[in-house]
Amino acid sequence: MMEITAPLSDTALQRGTRWLSHAGVRPTRQRLALAALLVGDGRDRHVTAEGLYAAAQSEGEAVSLATVYNTLRAFCAAGLVQEVTVDGNRSYFDTRIDDHPHFYWEDTAELIDAPSHELEIARLPTPPEGAEVARVDVVIRLRRR
């Protein structure tokens, strides 16, 4: 579940409003509530749609799971979040949108940022003719010993 440290404050709502505004996203009530949950405390986070839905429900927000999915897709399209797929059934939405690697804890299904400065990719395969590399996603799977 998504970690929420405090109820939605005026500051969280203001941050959410600015975040949406900078990307040209129309701030509907539901988008604003979800934006405030995602960026209202100023911290980056990785959330699943289900985790964000549960956080919204715990805040008393009247939003459906389908709306959360649609809103996260709209946030992706606007460049506000990036989707990180860890397997065919699980996607996370990351509010940190620069290129960076991730650690995925298999036992807890937690996705966290990995230190970018420690990652070295010496060479990528040559893409097929007529294609170029758009980005490289690195998810390093971890398990406890």
C-alpha cells in the first residue's frame, strides 16, 4: 500500500495543483486529489494503481479503481509519471521521471530507486534497421538471503 504520512493538507493540494498545471493537465477534483497524494509531500514515490486507490479511499476520496488507472495513464501521457513494469502483471508508477534504475524486492513487491551512479552499461545491442533506442529500463530483482 502507498505510504501516506498525513491527511491531504492545503500544501499538498497546492503542490498537486502546480504539478498538474506545469504539465498542462486539467485539474479535475479527482486528478487533483490523486496528484496531492502522489506529490503533496514533495517526495518521489513508486505506486501501483491499487495502492493509490487504497490511499485515496483512506482519505475519503470518492474515486473508482478504473478512474485511478485512467488518471495514472493520463499522468504518464503528460510526462508526470513513468510506468515501470516489473513483470507482465505488475506495474508501478514513478513520480521521479529521469532515467534511473530500480531495485525490486521480490518478497515484498516493493520497488525502490537504485543508485544511478553505480550503474554502468558498456554497450547495447544494435537496434533493428529503422529503429532507435528510446530508453533502457533497468529493474534489478532482489531477494533476502
